[in-house]
Amino acid sequence: MFHSQVVRQRTPPSLATAVQEEFLLVDLQSLDVIVEQPAELISQLRRELGEKIRPEFLGAQIRTATAFHDDMASLREETAELRHHLARIAGRFDLAPMAAGTHPFADWHRQRQTRDGRQHAMALELRDLSRRLLTCGMQVKVMVEEPDLRIDLMNQVSYFVPHILALSTSSPFWLSANTGLKSYRISAFSELPRTGLPDLFDSWADFEAHTAVLIQAGLIEDISSLWWDLRPSSRDDALEMRVADACTRIEDSIAIAALYRCLLRYLYRLRQKNQRWRSYARMLINENRWRAQCYGTDAGLVDLGTGEIRPYKQLLPEMLAMLAEDAEALGCEMELDTCAKILNRGTSAHLQIGAFTAATRSGRSEQDAWLEVVRLLLDMTLSG
């Protein structure tokens, strides 16, 4: 899976890690999403949480953002604190945050965009597609201070985008229907421009030269409008993973963040040994990305080294074994154990489908079954 290259990196990346989580705000009476955020809710969130709360595109969405952490325990603590503070303040307005890629029955046609000026500019560009973005994801930023290294690692870690997506899936339902996909969010989001896998770039200068064309033409303001599965952060010297669905359980969010962090350290170690992960055509990685979106962890991905489909239940343990040294060095052993736990108990998508199926088989109506799914998600958002 890897080949030799001659390169040395003098200063290793710090790999400090931050997590951004997107939530849907749910009305505790109807269990539907709200259409517009109460102005006083935003004021109170900003007063108490400051820049750790950020506006999202639609009125039903809100996002939290942690600081960068060198250890996973402190990252987990802040992530949990932000969820609980958000729930506490939202509860004053009879609302609650829900962590999932989509809401089971919410109607995107009713949504209104937030009053944020930058989001309004996006709405003008995206037109009616903007209201279809009633989805939530998770972004993980890992500090890679040297720009050329950031691009090199982005090129290599793209191979693992499908593996990460499969483990995070939490959006099987859309508009009161089982879509048959474990991550319908990816389908909705892919309607936007500048999404999907990033291109391959030779260097930071090469990346800047390409993005400068879009900036100079007035098509984008800066690289924050590149909504790829992976991208260099526009705010920090970090490499940002954006493909994951919003994770319902806190432990799943931190586990996937740790998995991504360990992958970057592993690829950096290869580089220090004058090796690198082999590059594959985007058409091949996209095939695995589709399989992850459709089946989650249930089926398999193509081993691009052998050209054979292999069950995800074989691929993940092999990947975790490959990353054992990095997990130990970064103190991520517990989090990678949780990745194996997700595989055994199922992702949020599995749990949602199970809750809906159990409710309908017990004789309850479909509407009652959708409500049961929302109750499960609200509970797990804070307790999981």
C-alpha cells in the first residue's frame, strides 16, 4: 500500500486536535426541528459560550467548536461540556440539540436561513439548494503546521475518507422515509459545488495557485468555501476532516477524531522513513466513498491494493492494528477501542433503523415510530 520517497521533515506536526459538531434544534413538544432560532437564544448562547457557538446555515442548525487539545481526555471533556451547556440554555426555550446527520421527518421546505451575513451570501449563490442543507456533520481539525506537509498528508489520507464515513453514519432517514442509505446527508450535501474528495496537489504553492483562480474570479471569498471531505483549514494551520456525519454519541465523536489523528501521525511516520501511502485515482476512492455512504459498516470496501472487496469488519481491525503504535504515542488507545465498539454495536444509523423497526413491529404507527427515533437521538446526544 505504500512506496518509497526521499523526504525528511525537520519539525514534526503537533497534531493538536479540535472538534466542531453541528446540531439540529428540536422543539420538545412536537419533536420537529424549529424553523427559526429565537433571537434571545442566540444572545444567551453568545453571552455564556462566546465563540464556541457559531451560526450555521439554517435556523434549525447550531454548531459548537472546541479549542485545540493535545490529549483526547481534555478534548472529550470540552466536547461534552459544550453539548451540556447548549442543552441547558436551549432548554430555557423548550428546545434541545439533536446530534444526527438528518432528522427523520423534518421538512426542509419550511426552513429559513439565519441572519448571518456570510450565510446570506451563500444562500444567494446556492439558491434553493441552500434550504436542502438540513443536515449536520462533524469536522475534526488536526494541527499540521508546515503547509507543504499539510498538502502531502491531505493527498494521502484521502484514501481513508470512506473508512471514516462508514464509522460515522447517522442519517438513514429523510422526509419520513427510509432512504436505504446509511448516510443520506452525503447525498444532500453533494448537490453543492466544491464538495467531495479534494484534488491532488503537488505542494502548498500548487494548492494556492489553483484556489487563487476561484478567488480572483470572485467565485469564492477564501478557502472556507471549499466544502471538500478534507481541506486545509481557513482559520488555523490544520488539516480539516469534514466527511463524517454528526455523531450522536459523544464517545463516537471523540473516537473518530482520534482515528483521524492517528492516521495523520501514521502517514507522517511513513514520510520520515522515506515512504508514503500509494496514491489512487479519485474514481476508485469515490467508489469506496459511495459504498460507505450506502452500506456504512455492513458491507465492504474495495482493497485498492488487491482489487478485492473486503468486509469492513476485517478492514477496521487491520487498520486499528496498523495504528497501534500511533495510538499509544498519542494516548488514543481507549478511543480506538471505541471504534471497534462502534463496529460491534452499530453506528447511529443502525440504532435509528432498529428503533423505528421495533416501534412499527410492536403495532405503533409510522408517525409514532419517527417520534421514537427522535426521542432516542435526543437522549443519546447527551448521555451517549
